[in-house]
Amino acid sequence: MEVIALSVARDGLVARLTGVLRLGTRSLKNSHGSTGENIMDREQERGIEWECQKIMRRYYYHVDRREFEKAADLFTVDVDWLSHGVKLDGRDELVKALYASLGDGTIRHVLTNSVTTVVDEDHAICRSYNTLYYSADAEYEEADDPLALEGPHRLLDSYAELTRMPEGWRISKRRSLIVFRRDPDEPVRLESWGKSKGKVPGQA
């Protein structure tokens, strides 16, 4: 009888523990719908954070050197992009906007205060500040001397969602808001191009 009682007690404990584990798994569901059954350790998170921040830095590296196709390749084909009030849908539109707004002159992006939040094994969010130094008057590669500097042209508060694709991590959503700008009354070339192409939401 004692053996039977111990067996029943053990089976009951196992059943209760199984129920708790199932409940815990359901509670770990995230916004992307994964169950969280394979919880990442901190080392995996660090790896994702590093890879995503590399993508962000590489994007601005290519943009500053007018390598716009290489820059656009770091986005998903259907990227959802909104910056300076200009809305772009897809990689092809992004390339056109980069050529139109940064095809000449000199720009340098300084990315700081980067924070990456790992959502799950295939999704992450990056937030950062982006300080832009810009001159429309000359191209640094053709100048004999350093370009005149009047201070930062503008500072943006930036947000990006990244998704792991077969070819690696790619930016799937991009948002940037201007916090400071040198001359609030002077539109930058991206804003002017966006308005001429009807890419500014709510534009009359």
C-alpha cells in the first residue's frame, strides 16, 4: 500500500510540475508570436546585439561614401522607411532617395548612444542618436583642404527594427525624428525631393 501511495504522490507531483511548465511557456510568448521554449542565454543576446549594431554602422559607412546600393542591401526588400517626414516603401525607393538627396556634397553620420533590444532569435530593435555633418558646397574627396565647419547640421533620434534573413540581419523598419537642426527654415534635400515625388504623408 505504501508503494502504491508513493507512486500516486509522485505521479501527482509530476503532473503539477508539467502544468506549471506549460503555463510558463505560454506566458513567454512575445509580440512576434514565438513560444519562448528555447530561451536565449546572455551570450546569444550579446551576439545578436553585436551583429545588429554592425549593420547600423555599415549602413552609414556606405552612405557617407555614396555606395548607395551597398547601403540599401542592408535593408529588407520591402523595408518600411520614414525619415525627415519622407515615407519610402521598399529598397528600390530607398536607393532613388539616397541618390537624389546625397548624390553630391559631403555628409558624415556619427552614430552614438546605441541601445539594442533583442526581441527573439530573429528580431531586434535598435535605438540611437545620429549627428549629421553636411556641406552641399564641396565634396571632401576632391577638396585640397578640410571643409569649413559650422557645427552639426542636425541631430536625429533614430529607431530601427531588424529581422534575421537567410543572408543575415537586415533592417525591416526605420524611423527618424529631427531633434535639432541648424536652420529650421531651410529644408534638406531629402525633404525637397520627397515633396516633389509625393512621398510626404499628409502633403496637400
